Amino acid sequence: MKVHISATLDENLLSRVNDYCKRYERPKTWVISKSVEKFLKETEEEVPFSEVEWKKIERISGKKGRIYPSANKFLKALEKV
């Protein structure tokens, strides 16, 4: 089921979307959906830690906050220790 949303885009970005849609005869909905899907796929590949795991990381590192944005980056950093 599709749901209607409203979004605000930068003028230049919207112009690029419009140009793409005209050139490839695609609706804006398709372009935006594909872009969001690609973004989510790329960012979900590096799964963040749970809150409990972040607390352990803070305790181990001695630093507060999410100093490593993903599990992969944290594990790479641990390899150097």
C-alpha cells in the first residue's frame, strides 16, 4: 500500500529530479522511492549497536557518546588496539 507524504527539497535538487524524470520518462515518485531505497540499503549495511552495546563501548573507550557510527567501524578501530 502506498502512502502520500510531503517533502521539502532544495530548489536545485528538485530541478535535477525534474530533469531526470523528463529525460527518462519516470514519475517523481519512482525516482524518490528508488533513491530512498538505495540510501537505506547503503546505510543499513553497517548496523548500529544496541543501547546496551553503546554503554559497553563508552565504558571500554572511556568516552561518552557514539564515537563510532557503526559496528564495522568500531571493530576496525578495535583491531588497532
